Amino acid sequence: MKETDQVIIQELYEKIVTIRRFEEAAIHQYRIGNIRGYLHLYIGQEAIAAGVIQALVADDYIVSTHRGHGHAIAKGHDLRLVMAELFGKETGYCRGRGGSMHVSSLSLRNLGANGIVGGGIPIATGAALALKLRGEHQIVACFFSDGAANNGVFHESLNMAAIYKLPVLFILENNQYAVSTPVSSSSMVEKLSVRAQSYGMPGITVDGNDALAIFEAMENPIRRARMGDGPTLIECVTCRRGGHHVNDPGLYMPDDEVRKWEERDPVIIQRSHLLQAGLTTTEIDAIDARIQTGLEEAVQYASDSPDPSVEEFLADIGVA
């Protein structure tokens, strides 16, 4: 195996484990009252953000979802600032105004998470249109769920993107459930990627729990988008771990289904890739320890950060 391959596999592993540990830390901070409001987790889906974003370049854009911490972390956002945003602190990416569902950073080419299911799809399409009209080289990766794929805006946006050959990749995170509705009850096709045919664009389905497989599958869609050949619909089949949000126990999810997906955990799969690439368990454990230290520092930073000024907050909304 080439050295560069080993580097990529290690970076994918680090992204996946960092997202996992961040979400676990967020659960604890939510339970003790440091994070308020809703908290939608990315646990179980980490390989998608890692694999897709690893294949992009730094100045490519992403559009995220209400389950968007993982996308931000994979895009290189500072863990301290993401955690501070979840805490509602002034030092967060949106100065505490966005919270869990609205993390964004224009400087890091993250056009934002969105609390509206499917709300990011037209944003990504519009951004891709702007890039094409300006003659710029970047592309847009748009993340959304199987539930979002049944919204009307999905049809409108993919149709427009195909007609104008826009540089956008539609990343469908099929996590099996739209809140509590299983995908088998909301779609009559086994692979949601086949819908791409009706828009005249390619559609592929990949293993959403294998970051390396996702990374490799991105090569042709990215090449097409950069060459001006238009969008691709990329379905990543995964399963979210647990309920729709942190307070949903997910009792509607069958036990045998849960066990099946736990056996194919993205962390386990990527750790196996690392071992095959030649890293030792001692080296991998050292990576895990370093990540854990970074998470502890992020929580401490968020805890120590100041709350937003009431006066500035009121001024922002035109009250003061």
C-alpha cells in the first residue's frame, strides 16, 4: 500500500472518531444542562461526512443538515468553536445564535446547517449556479436525508441542477428513518439513487458505513462536476444510532436491525482498514487518546467562554 493511501486512511479514521467522541461529549453536556434545545446526533453516520469531505479540496463548499456537527468537523471546523456554539456562547461560530442546528462558517466554505428538512438542497443548487456563472472552479457537496428526498424541493433542485449542469453533488444520507417512518414505508424503490435517472444525471449507491469506499466512490462525481458535466446523486446507505434526537429512545427501531448496524459500525470498519494499512493497535490507541484530549479541551473552552451580550443580541434583531 502506498504511503499516501495510509495517510488518507488514517485521516478518515481520525475524522470518524473525532465526530463520534464529539457527539458523545455533546450528549453528556446536554444531559447536565450545558446544551439546550434540540440535539440531533450524527452517531452511526460519521463515515459519510468523512469520506465525502476527504475527497473535496479546502475551498469547495458544503451545505449541511440539522444533523450537521459531523459535516462541520469533517470540514475542519475548530472543535472548541463548534462546542461553544452548541453551548450558546459568544465564542461559537455563530456567536451562540445558531446552536446545534445552525452551525456555519463562510470562511471554511460551510454554507450552514439547516433546521428545515430538505432546506439545504435549494441553497446548494443556488450556490452551484453562482459558481458556474462566475466561472469559478469550486463545487458544492449537499448533504440531506432520505426524508428530505421526498420533499418537492428535491425534485425542483435536482431537475434544475441537471438542466444547467451545475457543479453540485447531492449526498443522500439514507439513515433508514424520517423521524420514525422507515424508508421502506416512504419509497417503493430499493435504491433511492435510481431517482437520478429521471433527471438525466448519474446516480450511485455506496456503503455509507465505509468511509474508504465512499472516498473512492467520489472520484468520478467530483471529476464530472469540475469538468462542467453536471451533478451526481450519491446515496450513502447507513443507519442513525438511536432515535431522531437525543430525547427520542427510538423504540420503533427493531432490535435485530439495530444489532445488524452496530456490527457494521463506521469506527470498527475504519479501524480495520487502519490495521490492514499497517498501523499497530498501540498507534491507533494513541490516535484515540489524542482525539479524546482535544474533546476535553473543547468542552473546557466552551464552559469558560462568555455568554452573548444581551445588548448586542437585541441590537442584532433590531430591538435595541
